[in-house]
Amino acid sequence: MSQEIASSFRLARSVFEAETSPPRGEKNIETLSLTSEEEEVLALLAEPMPRDELLRELGIPTGTANVLLAQMELRGLIAESLGNVRKLV
């Protein structure tokens, strides 16, 4: 039983670290090709902020903002954890 608990803890910890750690490899913001919308998101994320607040600040339709944020997360530019979005570059 204790081995199962320890194994579950290690799994939960590795998932948490994967979700909150920046991707491997350095990303230099100066060399990235960013759209104006991506630049705006990164400018707004000087500090991590709740996703809902970020969507309001962007002032674009929710569906469009969700696609933009998903693309940025896939590119390793931002990360979302526990409802807060933060930049990784």
C-alpha cells in the first residue's frame, strides 16, 4: 500500500512539474516570429494573471482568444496552471 502511495505521489509530482516547467531549450523572444496578437498577450503577461482577466484585457471574441492561447501554449510561449496564465519567454 505504501509503495502505491509513493508511486502515485511521484506520478502526480512529475505531471505537475511537466505542466509548470518551461519547455526544454531556450527561447529568445527577439528571434521568435510573433503576430501582433501574440505580442499583445506577452505584454499583458508581465505578471501571471487569471485566464478570465486575460481574455477581458485582450478584448477579442472568446473563441478567437482561446485558439490564440492554445496555439501559444503549443509553441511554448505561455503556460496555464490552476487557471493562471504566465509567459515562458
